[in-house]
Amino acid sequence: MMSINNLLVRPAFQSDARAVVDLLSDNGRSLYWKLETQWDYFYRDYPEGRPLSLIAEIDGKIIGHYGLLPVKLGKWPAMLGLHAYIAKPYRGLTVLSMLMEEVDRHSVAAGAKAICGFANPHFSLIKKTFFKWKVPFWLGFKSFMTEEDLSRQSAPFYFSYSDAWFDWRFGARQDFYISRYVAADCIVRKQLLKIPPSGIYPSQTILSGCEGWSKYFCFNKQQKDQFCQPFSVKAYDQELIDYGIYEAENWFVEMGDSDTFQYLQCINH
């Protein structure tokens, strides 16, 4: 039986990178996590502030992880949670609760007014049930995008990034970022990931062949007939609650705001 006295949650060091990647790779089953340079990319090279890789360990063995990247939601500093994982033998509320407690503590200490994330439906439900997060909306995958879908209008909550972030995230400066995605059924789809503030909207011909997220195609609950991505958030500051951070209509979110979608350069838009 696991003793909580042997459980420690702490920030990861560079020397922990290999062990963290091994954990996140699920013993090599992951198609994504392979190299230490992937940890470096998120937790050493991130340009928007000081990232944090939190690990849970027992007797020196890393058995859990939660990543935090500083972001701005409109004018408010926040944290984006990602890469949450606990090794299967240790799953349960003991490790998770201690890890999430430290997530909150470090986020508040860093000046974050809120924390948000694009977790899978199961983990989003756990955070909502046990850790006071809320799921203001579920993002559907809209085909045949239009310019109306791309306008932030007056939404106070959106991911606001510097030019350096766009270089880090996509590797080059462009008017817009479209990626090719090959689905399990071998169908190639184009996904509109993000448009920089200084960017130019793609033509309607390009948009009509893309899928993306739209404020006009989000839902207040999980849909039975299609997959939707839950977006979860937890406010630490009452000001954000007063501004309506838990209301879907106050948000504008793009696919590229989530690390889930890799940018595979689409040469022929």
C-alpha cells in the first residue's frame, strides 16, 4: 500500500527530463512522447514566462506529472495546464489530490488569476467533480469555416500571445496557420489552427476546406453524436468571475491554443 509519507510533489529539473518523458510515453505506447528535447521544448524553451513541470515521486521514482505554461487570457495572467499523467499503479485521489494542490499553489504564487486546460473528457470531469474546475463549453469541430467564425469581437477571454510565441509554436511567421491531419480512417483533413493578430484571414475558398473551432459551434454539454473537446477553467480571482469567465459567450478559442494539435506545415493551402 502506498504511504503518503513517501509521496513528494516538486518542480522537475533538467536532470528529470528523461524520466518525465518515459512516464508520459506510457512505456513506449505513446506516439508522441519519445525524446528529452520534447520536454526541453515546453519547459525550457517556452517564451511567454516561466513554465513549470511538476512531478510526483515516491522514493525517487517519478509517478506523476502536471505541466503549467504561463499565458494571458485577454488582459489577465493565467496558467495553461497540460501533460497531466499518473502511472497506472498509482491512479486514485491520493496522488492526484496532492498534485492538484501543488498546481494551484504554484499557479497562485506565480500571479495567475486563473488556470485552464484542454484535458480529455474523463479528466475534465474529474477536475470538475473534485477540484472546483468548471467546463463552460465543449468545442465542436466545425467544417466549412467562414470569416464570421474567426472574429473575436468583444470577447474578454482569449489567448493573447507575443510574436515570440508564434515563432516557438509554429516555427515561422505567417498570416495564418493551417495544418494537415490524417485521421485514423486515412482521410486527410485541413485544420485552421490560428490567425495572429497581425495576420490576414484566409480566403473563403481555403476556409471552406478546413475544420476549426468556432464560438458558433460550441455546446454546454458533451454531445452524443460527435466528439467535442471540453475546455475547463478555474478562477482564482473574483474579478474574472465578475467578468464572466465561466460563460461561454465571453470566450474566443482557436485550435492552435491547445498543444493537442501539432502543426504539420500545409504547403498547398
